[in-house]
Amino acid sequence: MKTQSPFDLPRESATEHLAAIVENSDDAILSKDATGRIMSWNPGATRIYGFEPDEVIGRPISILVPPHRAGEELEIMRTILSGERVSHYETERLTKDGRVIIVSLTISPVRNAEGTILGASVIARDVTDRHCRARLSGLLQRVTADLSRAVTPAAVVEATVDNALRAFGADSVKLGLRRNGDVLVAASAGHDAGELERLESFPLDADLPIAEAMRTGEPIWPNEAGDEQGAAADPPSSTVVLPLVAGGRALGALSVSFDAPREFDAEERALLLAASQQAAYALGRAQIYELQRLDAERQAFLGEAGGLLAGSLDPRATLVGLSELSVRHLADLACAYLVDDEGELAVAAVAHAHPDLRARTSDLAEQLRAAPGDGIVGRALVRGGELHGVSPGKPWLDGYPDARALAHSLDAHSLIVAPLRAKGRALGALVLGAATATRRYDSPDLALLEDLGHRAGLAVASAQVFRREHDAAVTLQRALLPKALPEIEGMAFAARYEPAAPGLQVGGDWYEVVSVADGMVGLTIGDVAGRGLRAAAVMGRIRPALAAYVLDGHPPHEAVGRLDRLLHEIADPVMTTIFHMRYDRDRGIARFVRAGHPPALLRASDGSITPLEGTGNPPVGVLSGATYTEAEVAIQPGSMLLLYTDGLIEGRDRDVRTGLARLKRAFASAPGDPHACLDWLSDQLECDSFPDDVAMLAIAT
């Protein structure tokens, strides 16, 4: 026996049942004819859109479409009239009171018994809350992410104000921080400069919303906040003031203002409170970090100074860096001195926290240098290991009559003089001055400067030793290079060696031109890895060896291979890069090996530049038993060839590709005479300031 379903109802009952479902649905259920006029309207539609049935039936459904969605309804009707269904389409619609809501629409064609489409049924569900929750959740995630990256209080303030403006759509924002018994407006956006100046700071007990929120730890919502500062302009229509509370204490407060009246529902208030709490946590964390940083500043200064002293190999550059570092951490002015080879005291560096006072500081340094031996600088040099703390109450200017006015003009309230000594020898002195009346150098400062003076003295001594070795290495390097280049008919040569900039060690760069009896010419540029005397000595050993292989008639791959085996016979092999070419003048053909070296550049008579890449070969002295392969290139009369070492294209501020492109541009416009060409390249590329030594060989055919 078949059991009757409760839905197996007579047609009349089924129609009543369906009508009841429509009547009681929370969704808006309505219908429209083929022209878009509303034909039916359920109570759910009234709840969502606000219109009563008699207000909308017979009117076009476009009354529900916002102006910026104009034309959308026409497209929907075209889809429906084509017999298709629109499912779960999310869009915006207008309510009776003008609000824009987000709805999910399902629209189906309505047909008569013959199947003709008469109109459409529309089911609309209000999904505004869901979208709002998703948007608010996304905003909170963004605020949290931005604050998590902020380390310093200033960065937290910036991130908080920026998010309040952009994420919450505010028109103006102020953030106040607690500073002793006052409120400091740390940041303000959306206010004119005059208002910002008026609101720079005010007492914590002031009758102002920001101060009140900080005192009570409670937020102030729109219509609860009064005038911020008694400014001439009327306050914004809606202002939210949120305390930034961490560890049970209000660290500050955030004032967020909107020009138009605005109410905040429970979810928006929760979001603002959560965002302000995240800002408070980030601010508290950053302030703790800042205190720790300030407590460790002396140690950090010594650490940074240690790195500076260890990294510089030029005495004057060392003291310039040390003076600038001192005015960033310990002083307002700094003067550094060096004892020269004749025993005279010379000013090596000056620095001031305010650049416009640097010239005056330089004049003071000269006055102190010229003072009698019993002055503060002279005493530091003689007594060694002593620091001279100077306060305004001591007559430290008695020996410096010409310096008195300068010192007063610089507000030099307190000075320390640290001798720079090493191995019992006075090398110089460092003078630091405080130009703040509330600061006095004391025993911890003296101990710190004593340590610094000892370290700086050792660094200066090491730099002086290095400078002597650098000069010796340059001398050896130049002595080992060819004294002159051969004269070969139909060819012109020029070579240039530029040592590294002062304070940096030279390497083992070299060049060679060898004329072979059979009309061949050997051209070589090389670079021995390493620095100083050892690199120069290795270069002096392998340069003549390769020249001998060329004179014996060995082709490039064999000559370079033999040189590789020679390097491996050295107890501690040294990697060397080489570009070696054997040029047949009669045929205008050259064969070359590029062993880990930058490509030579060939400039044709039409000005085009071709890098001679060749095949990949390892540097010599690296892989035992390595083999080397040659490449061939045609060199036409009127061409120019440039061989160079990597110091010409590498640097601290550029990579090899950028340096090579720069060299190609300069070479393309260089003169055709080899000597003039190298002069041009040295000038255009500023070779005298390069951090590595450079060798160049130019050949004109």
C-alpha cells in the first residue's frame, strides 16, 4: 500500500502551501514581467528592501538598482528571456532609506503553459553582514600584519595612523603618546599644519577627549567626544577616541575622525577596539625595545666602532668614520688628530651633529692643534692613557685664547680628549664635545673613551703598517710589469696599471705583449687572486713563464695549460684568471683562451663592439689536470682590441653586467689611438677611485 506524502496535496492545497512558504520566507521573493515591472512582493522583500508592496508593484525593478549598477538589470533580463537561469549572483541593491546592501540573487524564467517566457521570479538574500564581517576581518589582519613589522615606536605610530586613514576610511587622525605628565601628539594626518602645531602637546589632565581616554582607559564613541583642543574650526561630525592600553597602562590614544556623521555597529566597534589593542601591544613592545636600545647604546657604539676600526685600512678614513660615528652616539662635535711622520699634529677629521656648524668646528680643531704643549690635546699626547674630562667650571680654555670665542659659539659645555696610542707611541687624539647644557661627561664616558682610544690607536697603527706594505706592493707590482711594449709594424699598443684606491691592497694584475718570429703576436692580460706582496710575487713568477711558452710557439690552449700545471707545482696554488690571445697579423685571425677572465672587447672600424666570450674555461691554478679550449675571431684592419682586468667592471655599487655595459659605452666613443683610448677610459670610469687594481691593454690594428 502506497503511503501518501504530506506533499501529495491537491493542486489547491499545494498552491496554498507554496504561498505560505513565500509569505514566511526570510528571503525577498518577488516576480517581474518581461519589461522589468514588479508583479509580486513578499514580506521578506519588505524586510530587506523596506518598501511595502503597494509602493513597488507595477514600478520598474530598476528602483532597487544603485546608479553605479545602471544597465545591470537589462543584462539580467536578456539572460532570462533567452531561457537561462541566473544563480547566486552577488550584487548591490538600494533600500528605501537609500542604503546600499549586498544581495545574492537567484533569478529564473517564468513560463506559461505553452512555454512562453512571461517574466522572472527573483529570490534575493541579504549577504551584507557576511561581506562586512569578511571585510572587517581582512582589515584587522592587515592592521596586525603592518604592526607586526613595526619595530620602533615611530614605526608603530606611522603604521597605526596610516591604517586608520586607509583601512577605516577616516578623514583625519591624531595619535597622542604619554610623555611624563603630558600628551605628545606624535603624529597627525588630515589636519592642516597650523592645527598640528596647536595640538603638538597638552597636559594629561586637560579636558580633552584624547587626554580623557588616556586617563580612563575607556573609548569615546561619536557624539560622546567634545572639542579636541578648543581649535577655531568646528570638530568633525564623528570622532572615535581609542585608548592604547598595554600592561594595564594607557600608553597613548588614537583619535579617528570622519567629516560626515557616522554610527558604528557592534562589529565595527569590536574591530576598532581590536585594532587599537594590537596597536597598543605593538607600541608597548616597541617602547621596551627602545629602552633596551638606549641602555645598550654605549656597548653598541663600541661594537660599531670596533667594526669600523677593523674594516678600514686608511688612517684618515678611519678617523673620519670614527668622528662621524661619535656625533651619532656620544657627542655633538668631534675632532680627530694624527701625528705625521715629522712628529707634527695634524687635523685628520671633524664632525658636528649640525652640518652648518662643521666649518666652525674645523676652526676650533685648528686652534686646539696650535695650542701650547700643556693644552688638553698636548697633555693627552704626552701623558698617554689618560682622558681629560672637561666641565664648564674648569679653566680648560686658558691655554686657547683664540679658541675661546669659537668654543662658546659652539656651546661646548663639556669635552673629553682621548689619546690614540699603540705600543707606547702617541699616534693622535680624539676630542668629543657635548653642546647640551644638561649633559656632562662623567666616569662611564671616560672609561668608554679610554677603551675607544686604545682601539683606535691600534687601528691607526695597523693602517699605517698596511699603508707601508701597500706602497711596497705597488712598487714591486710596477717593477715586475713590462718596462716597455714591443714595436710591431702595423700595430700600436698602450698599457696602463692603476693600483687600488688608498686603503685597499693591490693585487696581482699584469699584461704582456710578445712578438714571435713567425709573425705571430701574443697578447695577455691576467689577474692573480689575493692581495699584497704575495700576489705580486706570484705574478712575477708566472708572467715570464707564460711569455716563454709563447716564444716557444705553443698555441694558446697549450700555453695556458702549461701555466696551470706550473701553478699546481707551487706549494699553495693561487687562482689566476687569464685572457690569452695569439694573433696572426698576416691572416687577420686570432685564437684565444678565456680562463675565468672577463671577455676582451673588439671594436670594429664601424664602431660596433663585440665581447670575445669564447668557450668557458676555468681559471688556472684551481682544477688539477684541467684542459683548455680555444676560440677564433677575425680582426680586420682599423680595429681596436681592449684587454682588461675585472677591477675595471666590478665595484661596491655595481655588478659585473652593469660594469661591462658601462665599459662598452665608454670604449665605443674612445679615441682610436691606444694611449688616448686608455686616458679616456681612466677618466670616464674614474679608475683612481676603484676598490681593486686595474690593468688595461689597448691594441690598434
